[in-house]
Amino acid sequence: MYQPPKFAVGLSDDPIQIADWVELNLLTEEETLLSVHSVTDELADNPPDDANQSETRSGYDPLEDTNGQSVPGFWVSAEDRAATAFLELQERSNWLGERYPLAIDRETAVINDGGISGDIYRFLVLLRARHLYPMGLDDDGEVSGLLFEELAKCAIGAYIGTISASRARFGVAGGSRGDGLPAPLADAVAELSDRMHEGPGEFDKLALGDFGGDALAWKPFGDSRPGQLTVVCQATISERRWKRKQPANEWTDKQPASSRLIRFVARPVTAVAFPETLSLTKPTELDGLSFSSIPFDRLRLLSALYDDPPPDCLLQRMNAWGQVIAQRIPTV
């Protein structure tokens, strides 16, 4: 079993992180079955750094905090956190149904799907492991970031139901763009706009990077004329950064319109892909005021990719990266 990350007592998102840790153990086959009882056992054996030192593994009796107030013993606290984590897993299973690669039966969890669904979700869960064990997996994000950009491209393409020729990785993770696009920004924009039959903008030709457009997918009508549904997606594997990582307005709103990267006839839809889950985000944080893109958390990514999976070559690269990372996760 993997060593539980250092969760802090009292955090509202603690059970969600425990649920992520359960998924990690099962999807990498570190464990074949986990239950509320076994997870409670492990959490109680590994109390947080800020736990009261008098809290023992068998401490069912209430303790007193620094203000003299009665609080549950740590064993009871661990049991509550484990049970709440399994409620989170059940909610994921209820939503995704057969697409979810785990089978959740009240207080137990086991692998349900070892096929493509498992491959995709295992990669996303291992990306999440980079957050659970910060600075502990020795991953600089170069390869993993590139793979995630490729996966995001596949996901947004699957979401709008477009063919592979109408998808492109425009991001520069790993030092190069994908799908035959040249590295210089001006050349890449010229090539991409030509493929999309949309006009290139008159932007600063000395500009660099991707302006948050890591992946694009568009759904043409086949008449070689501009004006179509386009999704521009930023992909980030950094923890808690996705709400601040929307594609730049050079793709959508910059004025005059001629100064945008591409002079789209129809304003593109923007999206952000990330390996966390939306359950970590309060509904009030997505109010359409500060954030106005489609959020693709890992559950939505799996949902989009289930019936239109990535190519085998990408799955193989994801699995190869995952095998290396899984070996670096500390065990108990």
C-alpha cells in the first residue's frame, strides 16, 4: 500500500484527497481491494503532523482540545474521513457508470475495468499523485505535460465529435508543438489557420509560446469556408492553478479583431483541462464572472474519451510514463 499523503485534520477537501489516494492504490494494482475499514486502519497508523500527540490508534474516547472542548479521538476522526472518502468514490461511480474503472460497493472498492478506461484514468490519477506527494515523485512536468496536452486535444475533439485531422496540439510542452505544426508562433498560426480555413491575424510576429491554446479542435462543415465550432483549451498539471489558466483573449476577444492570432468568424469556446476533480471546487467559485471556460476535470476527460479513446501510441506513452512514476510513490 502507498503511504498516505500528509493530510491535515479539518480540511474540507481531505476526504476527496483520500478518495484520490484510494484510486491510486487500486489503479496501479498496489492493492486489489480497499475498504472503509482498511483505509481507516492506515489513516490511524499515519496521523497528520498536526494531530494531538495524545491521540492514539485505539482512541475512541473523546479528547480535549487546547480550549478544553471535547473533540473526537483520532481513530474516530480517521473512520469518519474514510467513510466520507468512500461517499465521494460512490458519487464518481454513480455519475460515470460503466465508464468508471472502479467498482464501489458501499464500503469496498475494487478494480472494475483494466482496459482503455483504466489506462486513461490511471494516467490522470498518477498526474494527480504529483499533487498528493509534492516534490516527492521527481517529475519535472516536461513529459507529463506534453502527454496531458495530447490527451486534452483528444478529449475536446471527442467532446465536439470531430475527426483527428481537425484537432491539433498547439502547446509547447516538451519543447515542440504537435501534429506537424512548426515551433515559431507566427509559422504555427499560419499553418493552423490554413488548416481551419480561417484568416490569420496581424499580431506581433515576435511573440512566443501558445497564449494558453495548448489544444484546439474544430468541427468543419466540409465546404472549406470559415465559420465553425472551435474549442481552444489550456491544459495544466499544476495543482490548484486551473481556475487562473484560461486561454488568452488573443484567441477570442482582443480588439481590434484583426490583432487576434486567428480571425475566427465565430468566437471560439474556451476550455481548461486539469487532473483534479471538480468536487474540490465550490459551486460559487464557478460563477461565470471570473471563469468562463468549460472545465474538463479528470472525470469529464474520461467521460469524453470513453467512446472515442486516444490513439494506441499515446496510450502506450502514457502507460510507460505511469509505470515509472508509480515506482516512485512511497509505500508503507
